[in-house]
Amino acid sequence: MNKSAMILPAVALVVAGILSSIFIVDEREKVLVLQFGQVKAVKEEPGIGFKVPLIQNVVRYDGRILGLLTQPLEVTPLDDRRLVVDAFARWRIVDLVAFRESVGTEGVRAAQARIERILNAAIREVLGAVPSQRVLSEDRTSLMNLIRDQARRQALSLGVDVVDVRLTRTDLPEQNLAATYARMRAEREREAADEVARGNEAAQRVRASADRTVVELTSQARKESEVIRGEADATRNGIYAEAFGRDPEFFAFTRSLTSYQRALQGSNSSIVMQPDSQFFEYLRSDQPPAAP
């Protein structure tokens, strides 16, 4: 009985020691085996690993691609137009030993802060070398690739690889929006005024051309009417002369009637002349006046 009582605790201790020396690495993890803070083994493949109980311990790190959303950052492009930029980076641990030496016991949280500082420096350097119009354009792939490459080179010392960088927002600072909108409004109003001025100038040219055409047409019509009127008067005078030559007395009679009609037009016509005036010769005698 005494022997059995001593063996069972020993077996239990051996089993506990064996179990505590075994650890399992998940396919999503990377593991460091540390002994008094020093790296003794690196386990990156999934499976079972072993360590010395009570002396060595296991530190686990996420082996997947991680994301980092930076805080809004104000940058000044080449044309001194300030912009507020947000970026999103994807990164992963590629060197566990260098990563442990760089961030210590704080792990991923410390790495995120250091990567963000590296990323902000790369954003400032790359965007500060180009005009703001290129930053604000829809096609910023080349700029994002430059930022990624520069951040990747600097982040390798941390044992991490920057896989991708995306600019999620590029806007003007709030205090500049009102001034920018006012400038845009002034530019649009100036363009509108230019268009109105050009329209008025074109309308003036069309109006002047139309007025000139009216004057020319009116002058031509007046000229033609005067010519026609002159020809008609000449024809009329020729007819009168021919008629006078055929019957002078009848011509004198018709001329007198025309004169009476013109003189007595209106509802209250008055003529003052001598009774024996030759003007009323056809009214007071049945005989025609003598031909002159």
C-alpha cells in the first residue's frame, strides 16, 4: 500500500509534466518558445510542439493578414493645398524573432502603433511630392503603390510585411471647405458672366446684321418703288398727253371735275373766290369754256 501510494503521485506528476510540455499550433497562428525571455524555438507550421515545462513558455501570434485603419492625417501636397487623408493598410508577421525583438511583450498592439507611424511618414512623403489634383483624382493606384512600397521597406525591420495600402479618404479640412466652395462659386459665376457676355456680343452682332439687312432691303425696295412710280407717272402722263391730243375739250372737262372733287372733299368745305371765276365755268354754263 505504501508503494502504491508513492507511485500514483509520481505517475501523476510525470503525466502532468508530459502534458504541460505539449502545445498545439493552430493553422492561424505562429508560435515562439521562450526560455527566460530568450527565443528558443519558432513554430510556424500547424501541429504539435514540445517545450520544457516550467522553464519554457509559449507565446502565440496571429499568423493571418491583419488590418490597420489610420487616424485622419493632414498632409500638404506640392501646391500647398492642405488635405485630410485616411488610409487602410493590410500587414502580416513574416519574421517572428525580429517581431518579438521589436515590439517586446506588447505584441500586435505595439506593432500597430509603429506601423501607423511608418505609414503616416510614407503618406506625407509621397503625397507631398505631387499636386493636390492628382491626390484628389479617382485614379490614385500609383500613389498608393508608392506608399505601400516605402512603408514595406521600413516595416521589414519590425519583422512584418505591409501587403497593401489604400487611401480611403482624401478631403479638404473643414475650415477650408467654405473658402473652397466660395471660390468654386465665384469661378462658376465668372464663367456664367463670360458666357452671358459672349451671348450678348453674338446677339448684338446678329441684331446689327439684321438691322443692316433691313436697311438694305428697305433702301432697295424704296429705290425700286421710286423707279416703278416714276415709270407709272411717265406712263400716266403719256396717256394724259395722248388723250389731251385726241380731245382737248374732254380732257379739260375731266380735269375740272377732278379739281372739283379735290376742292369739295370733307363735310364742311368752303371756297372763297369771285363769282365769275373760271374755276366754276362748267357749273354755271351749259357750254364748255373755250380751249386755251
